[in-house]
Amino acid sequence: MNYLLINHVPFGQGSAPNRFLVGDMWLEDLRAQAKAWSSYGRLGVAVPCLEHLPPEHSGSFNLVEINIDEEEFELFPLPQYLSWQMFFKSLGDLQHRLNQYCQWASIIQADYGGHPVPLGQVAWSIAEKHAAKRIWVFDGADPFPRMERAIAEESNRLKQIAKRVLTARFEKFCFKAIDAADLVFTHNVSVMKRFKEVWNQHCYSFDRSFVKQQMLINEQQAEVRKARLMDQSQPLRLVTASRQIAIKATDHILKAMSAAIDRGTKLELEVLGDGDELPHYKQMAHDLGIADKVRFTGAVPYGEPLFERLEQAHVMVVTNLTAEISRNVLLGMALGLPLILYRNPGTDMLIEQSDTGMLVPCGDIAALSDALVEAEQNRSRLAEVLTNGLKLAQVQTMEAVHARRAELAAACLSADLAATKP
């Protein structure tokens, strides 16, 4: 049984015809999916393949080169589009290739990624034509708050109207896709609420996890981390890791930290990741008078280099302004980092039910500053959160999530095959 995963996150051409560049976190996810599906068949990955892949387009912090012949998944190249002009220019080739690749598959997975037209939306009717089982996926984010934010920020009135029409059209498509899909997977509670009218017995929700079993700290390491937390002679070391763009709100952390320091709180911050707003954030730290307490490290390769940086911190701060479950939520828990995070439809229920973080009203910089002060002063509370978070991460690994998704997909196909037998 062949499983075709269609995704907009690209690969890049490597140093030889069979070698490709790919984002490190994206690669870990693909390998986990391929391993989970290996008991049932072969995984194929249909993605844009570029001559030159910029790291910021890779869906990860860092690029690695792979030999595709050594991987447990097939690679099916697609043309990339990033504008309406590119979309219409590549549409014929895109449809031809998708039509060809869909003939290979028994199950086809598509999602909302891609601009200005989601790649999954293009593929959906093609998959239906080939009578394949179809799975629609909402990954970490609910895409619509981001779309609505883009509409609100558009200064050109005609473009704003066009974006509003396209967003409404895509939301209508998603209602139909959920209703027609053989399976729907989401990693965001916000999506379940948005589409509750058509949410049915074929729809499943998972916590988004990039935690692999070997990443989890052990009991002894957890006790060492708690002891470090309880040492109030040292400043509370904060870390935030993301693309440095406006919707991640690192500027909120800097402002909240500055206000907390003015109240006598001892804090330090490491900012991991690159992005368009990074120069602005560096200047802001200087203007706020906290440049000596903030370190901007830039992009760090996923894996041990990143984990080692994170493990130097006491607390992870997550300030996403749009509805999503950040990959850092469960990653922080796995590494023994208590969380301070903005309220977010994608994570609120998870955090509240498991008591694995300090929740702050989204966008409330004063409340975020209060949380930083409380965290620095109440280290025993952080130790409790650390314990709870580690327990949750132990049962929410990447392997467990993809194994369950594979079971559901295989059962869906097997039931269909059984129904056709005389």
C-alpha cells in the first residue's frame, strides 16, 4: 500500500543527482512517518524541488544533505510557486505531475500549505479522480487567523478585498474537504472548533510533537535541572526559539523582560533563530537597556546542537500571536524546560489539563512581565511544571503520533479492501 504525502515545504538539489538538501526538522518528521508506514507499504513525498534552497524556506532552522537512495521514502518532485504569476505558469506542469504521482498511491495526504493557492487544494480533486483514499491534514497551525491578520495588514483596498474573497473561498473548500475526506488529522484544537459543523467520526486530533524517544531526559537529569532551577543565586535564564518574525512576538518578550528587570528581577535571555525582524529586536534590546542580558545566537542546527543550547536555559518562553501548537511546546517539556506561554487555542487545553506551563493572556506584555517575575521568585512552582511536562512528553512522542496515524490510515484502506471481497 503506497502512501503519498503532498506538501509545499521544498527540497533543494544537492551535490549530486541523487542528493538533496532538506530542512533538518522536516527530515526528522518524514523519517518518522516513513518508519511508521513501513509495516504497511512505501511512503512517497511529493514536494517542490529547487535548484537552490534558502534555509528560511526549508521549514526548519538548518539544512542537511541526504542521499535519497538511502532514505525509506520515495521523492516525487513538483514545481514551486510563490506568487500568482508563478502559480499560473506552473499549473499545467503541476497538475500533470500530481496526476502521474497519484496513480502510484493508494492513500493520498494533503494539507493547507502553499501560497497563494494551497498545494493540497490543487491535489484534492486529482486524488478523487484516481479513487484513492484521501487524508486532509491541519498541521500545527489553524491557518485562518494568519490569513485574517494578513487581510487586516493589507493597505491596498482592492488587494484586501481579494484576500478576503480568497480566504472565504478556501474556508469553504476546507468544510467540503473535511466532509469528503476518508480521514482528517489535526494538531490544533482551534481547527476542531472552527469546523465543528462537519467534524465527524473520521476526524482525529493529535498533539503536535517533534519529540523523539531518545530526546527525553531521564529521571536523574530531571533532578539536576530542578536543582538548578531552585538556585536563586543565579539569574533565571530564559530561552525563546523560532523564526524571528512579527507573529512570534519576540519583541513582547524583550519588553516584558525589561519591565521585570526594572522591578528587581534577575533575568537573562537567549534568542535562537533568524528572520526579518532580528535586526529590529537587537536594536530594541539596546534601546531598552538590556543588551547585556540578551544573547542573539541566530540559527542553530536541529538535533544535539539545538538541544544543548536549550538545556542551558531554565525556562522556555513561547509567544505566538496566531493559533498554533508550537513545535517548541512538547520539545521544551521533553528537555525539562518549564514553559511560560501566551494563551493560544492550539495549546490552551493541553497546558491546562496537564498543568505544564504558566499561561498568559495573548498579547498582554504587562501580564507576561508579571509571569516572569513570578517565575523568578517562585522556583518551586517551576519545578512542579517541569515534572508535569516531562510526564506528558513521555507519552506524546513523534513516533507514537505517527504510529497511530499510520494505524488509522491502514485500517481505512483495509476496510475498503475487505468491503470489495466477494
